[in-house]
Amino acid sequence: MTEPRIVVVGSTMIDLVAYADRLPGDGETVVGSSYVTGFGGKGANQAVVAARFGARVAMVNTLGDDNHGDAYLERFASEGIDTSFVRRTPGSSGVAPIWVDARGTNRIIIVPGANLEVRPDVAAEAVTALMPQIVIGQFEIPQATTAAAFGAARGVGATTILNPAPGAAVDPGLLAMTDWLVPNETEFALLTGRSLAGSSNEEGKVLASTADRLRCSLVVTLGERGAIVARPGEAAVAVDTPRVTAIDTTGAGDAFVGAFAVGLALGLPPVDAARLGCAAAADSVTRLGTQTSYPDRQGAAAILAAYRD
């Protein structure tokens, strides 16, 4: 089978991760248990997951002219990710200070830096030149850039996936070019003003009506409760996630998006692609870190084998 072709138009961040038994309150200092520096950024995370699940992936991003930027180019090379459309600009690359408590719950501040300089013309050129099956975008770069990429995706017949994170209002023009909207439940509430705190049946009805209203397909991720898939004109379907003991949830949503995209590119039915995403996310929370928590290519192949014909 031909390799899935995916273009990710998104962010890179250097993660600065502090672990503590509990996180501090206002004005409080606590003693942490450990600290690590790693590679993150929603776009890069999703690109790495997709590459490890066997896709041919290209990244569209702008890095600073600092050591972080140099390190990220080496990182992408080690993952086999095409950086033909990664640019450099004077200044700082993106960074993300992250706090993680003993339950694996995290709090994150992103400082976008050079990510704000990702240009619409470069994004559109990348999609037109590479002709992928899937184009993925998020909210850690300007929405105008993602919209340019999605517009080019329409021209080459690619499916678009928008992960509206960190939560923010979505530009109507960008939403109109989105085939799959993939928020978590907090982001869904921010985008729609509707909560998913009811029963699974009630949640499904909310998602089905929202998909009809927005005229795009939806997958809302629910953490340990799995996900719900809703397509316009169809009943929503709940997807369970494997039961695991979570030690760090950082990057789990990106694991879902990257694996879900690969599933769609391979021709899996959307519900099975969502099951693959849930399996990838559940696997990731059993290890510390962001990209370090993702399965290697062998592990990803084993997960994927359970969802392919």
C-alpha cells in the first residue's frame, strides 16, 4: 500500500517540563521532583506521530535563528520529516513551559515566537507542490496561514483536519474549508457555547446537531472517556479508549490527531480512524514527556495493525 501523504501546517515548541506532586496555587512555591527539556508544539507533535505511524510527512513552520531552531531541524531529520517548507527568521523559536502533577494532569503556557511568522504563501505553496491526501492545522500559528493551506488543499483534493487548540474562536472562512474539526471537550465548549457534561446519548445529539449546523465532520476527544464522531446528517458514534494508567497526559491530544489523520489517509472508516487515534493517545499517556511519550515506529505499527484490514 502507498504511504499516506500528510502536510502539517503548524507549530514547533521546545518544551520545558517541570514535574511536582502538586501544582502551586497563586503566589505559592512548591518543590518539584524532576525537570526535562523536550520537543513539542502541536504541529510538530502531530507530524511526528503521523510519521511514526508510517506516513510520508512534510512540515510547514518557521523557526527562530537560535539553538532551538537548529535542534528542531535535526529532530525533524531524525524522524524522516520533510522540512523543505520550514523557514528561519531572526529571533526566538517557540517555547512551552509545562507543569505536570502526580496525577499526570498538566498546565501549559506557550510562547509562540517564530511560529507567528509562518507565512500563508509558503503554506499554500507546500500543499500545492506536495499534493498530500491530508492537511492538518492547529491554532498555534496564525489562522490566515492555516486558511491558505486549506484553500490549497481544496485545489488538490486533500482532506483538511483542524485541531482548534489552544482554544479560540475560529475564523468563519477557515471553518468553511475544514472537513474535520477535532477539538477536545473544553475547546468544543469554547467554540460552540455548548457543554458535553450530560449522558453519552445527550452528548451524541449535541454533536450531531453541531455537525449539521457547522457543515463539517466532528471528532471531540474526551480524555479517558474516548471520543465521539459526528458527521452531518448522521447519528454520532461514541468511541471507547483503551484503559491505561496515565502518568503524563501532555501531548495525548496530538497523538490522537496524528494517528487519526493516518487512519483517514489509509482509507479507514472515520470511526475506526478515531479508534486508532484513541489507541495512540492512550499509549502515549503511559510515558513521560511529549514526543518522548509517543510509540516508536515498531510500536506504532503494532497499534496500527489492529485497525487495518
